[in-house]
Amino acid sequence: MTADPERAWLGVVAADHAASGAEQGWIQLHHGKRHGVARLSRGDGFVFYSPTRSLGDKKPLRQVTQLGVVADDEPYRAAPMNMGDHGIVQPWRRDVVFAAVRAVGVHDLDLELTRDRNWGYGLRLGLIPLSIADFLTLRTAMTI
């Protein structure tokens, strides 16, 4: 992963879900809904921010856990899966080429993202634009 992307995004999921997606080379957001992943384009930088280790954990993690580049042109439907309280869904996904990275604490770096006192408020949306400068800072800090 050497080329710098023109756009970058930050998706919010628990660390275990981020790791599972990265291992399999895809992302899904908003419990498999299409609208988030449809905003992405081939070549966009993508990072997972994980507020917790697992969905429902009370102990905060607050780490950027995975980093990659979108590798396809359109969202696609995955096989139906059980999403617990959300029932059986056929989630929308995007393929991402993930780099070998180590997780970093979001407050351990000087990021444009966290300069605003209320930076975490926007994370409730599950997907937010990320500055290229922040993506490059994270890529440098996280790459193994």
C-alpha cells in the first residue's frame, strides 16, 4: 500500500468485528445496510476505529484497529447471516485490501480528527470522512 488515496474514511466497529472483516478482506457497516458502504470508491483509504473490543463491552478501547484501501467498484450482497437482534440479514459489503498493522490509541497521535473537544459525537454515524493527513499519519504509525 504505497499510493496515497484521494479520499479516506473512518468506520466505527468493535475491534473483534474489525479483525474478522480484515482477515476476510471486506467491510460492512451499519449492521449490513448499503448506505455507508455505497459512499466509498475504489482507492479510498479506510480505517476502523474501535471504541470497544467487542459489541456491548463497557470498558473503552478507543483504538484505530485496521487500515486498508477499498479494492472494488460497487457494494455487493453477501450470503445471509444471523445478526443477532437484527435477525437474518443479507449484508452489503465492500472489498478492502488491509495492511499488516498494529492498533494505536486514537489519543496517542496528533490527529485533526481529535482536535475538536466533541470529536466523538460524529462517530455515532458509524462512518465519517477522514482527512488524508490523518490517514497518512495513521498509516505511518500503524504499519508493522
